[in-house]
Amino acid sequence: MISNLVQLFIFVTSTVVLFSHEVDISAKATCPCSEEKLCQRITKEAEKEVLVWSTSTAVWRHYNWSVVTTVAVFRDWDNELMCFAHSKGVKVVLLALFNVNDSSNASKREEWVDGLLTKAIAGHADGVNIDIEGPVSKGSKEVTLLNELTAAVYKAFKEKLPGSQVTFDVAWSPDCIDGRCYDVVELSKSVDFFAVMAYDEMSQIFGPQCTAYANSPMNKTKSGVSKYLKLGIPPGKLVLGLPWYGYDYPCIDFTGLDTCHIKKVPFRGANCSDAAGKQISYSTINDLLLTRTESGRKWDEGSQSPYFDYVDMTNQKHQVWYDDPQSLAIKLQFAVQAGLKGAAIWNSDLLDYSALKRSVAQTKDMWVTLGSVKGAKLIHR
């Protein structure tokens, strides 16, 4: 995911002193829900986790709430969502963003943890989802500082909000993806689970040619997860993050059977990247399939992913790579077989929640497929 700074305008009269953890939470925040019990934090751990990131205020009532176990609010805190989710037995957690360039500033680190705990108390949050995606050099002091920062968050939340959930978003592989050379083994000791972001896997394209390819190819996803497991991180601490979006690439040339050559856009040491295309939602993808493409949906066996070509109004040829119920089911089956904690979706607002008959069917299929990670049977159309 692309981290944009999100301001959470929630204030509380609690006093927090960091690292000594002398937190006064006796003055409870006012409950905004219709019933006081809905402000009680949910502490029960899900047998299988299904975390979804919410980026919009508009559609969360249309989620399949029987599937979700945690909603991570990737925007302003939403009291209405918190109350509704709690009525369904679903956790709601804060977003936690931190600029790694501030790692050496002790006061900023302390203020950050202070703010997170304060907001959690005020919002009746069930925990925190840490999303730090800045580059950190391997073996640098910033690596150690990030470990310490995460450990401070974990300790503060577990001591002051017993049963709260602390999670951390990591790249699809531990191999310094996008320059993020984090010490994932040490970090894993200070989280309930990692959300392994198995998407944007073409953020760095190495090689002489820049070509369009799958956003979440099964071969790379499986390899990345396997590397986390080989480091000794328990499968029960890994949740597989999957995309409900794809990439639309303008082709500057088209060769071979179906190879779309794309513009060179360097990114963090790679000469090519998926920034040559643009992210488009699953709902937009289905609209393009219906209205623009002549070839229809195609399937790439190597990546276990669908794609298609189309020509826009200016006669520019495009290639779109994405995920749908078939490709997602393959990765979810892998997550189950590998014994992972569950799955996560970036993001749950990218489906078409309108009343159109085809949209209802497409959206239902995506939610049913996601539910398969919890043991639900897939419905094949």
C-alpha cells in the first residue's frame, strides 16, 4: 500500500508517560455508541484472521461482516464504524504511520507512541496496525531503532490495554524489498502478526527490459512467504495480504505473443517499476472488461494471474494485470496449507457495492473467496 499521512483528530484527557508506562486511563473516554457495551474492546483472538483495510467512509456497511475479523482504519478514526463493527464482534484498529527519518529523534519516537495509546483510549480501539514502509539500510542503527520503537508500542498497548492487537505490515519478501531492510525476526517478537503485503510485487523490476506483469504473482508470493518461514517466524504470525486492485499499463511497444513493454520508471535501485502503470480498482477492471477489451480475460500460467489488453480512445494499447476469485483462491489455498494465521485485503473498498446485478455477483464472489481462508467452501459459478 502507499502510505499517506492520516490525521486522527481525537483528543483525550489521559496523561501518558512513555517507556515508564505510567498511564492514567481512569477517566474513560465518552462512548459514542448507542449502547455502552459497544465501546468495550474485543480481546478474543480469532482462530483465523481476516483483516481488511478501510479507506472510505462510504461503503463499509456493505462488507460481508461474517468474514471479517479486524478492520484497520486507514483514514480518520471512525466512531460509527467502530460501534457497528463491535456489534458484529469485529475488531477495529488504529493506523500507525511513522517516518523512518525520525528514528533517531527520541522525543519524536516517544510522542508517537504516546499519541497512539492516547488515540486508542479515546477511540475505544482494539489495537494498532503499524505501517512503516520507508527504506532502511541493512545493519544500520535505524534497524535497531525500529525494533525498539515497535517493542515500545507493543509493551505500551499490552500493559495498558490488555488483549489489544498489535500488527505490522511487511513487504512480500524479507529480502530488502524497496530498500526496507528490516530485522523481521526481531520485529516478529513485538507483534501479534505480520500482514505480508503480497502485492505491488513489481515495484522493482530488475533487468534490461521493462515489461508489464502480475501485481501478485503466485510464484513470487509463495517464495516470499517461504523465506519468512525459513527465518523461523511461525506461520501463526503471518497473515497473507492480497490485492483487490490491479495495474493498468500503457504499452510503448508490443512484441512476441503478448508482451507489453512499458516506460522506464526507476524506483529505489531498480531501473523499472510498476509506477509505469496506474493502480485501478477491481470494480474499474470489470468495467474495462465489459466495455473496452476485445480479447477478453486471459490467464498467465506462470504467475497464476488474469490479464487482458485493450485500446483506449486515443488508440493507445494497454495491458491490465489483476486478481480475481480464481487467482485469489489459489493464494488463499496456499495460505491455509502453509498454516498461516489468515489473510488481509488491500483494500475492502475497491469492489462495486452498487445494486447492479453483475456488480452484486462479482462482489459476492470476492467476499466468498476471501472467506475460504476461514474454511468456508467456495461457490463455483
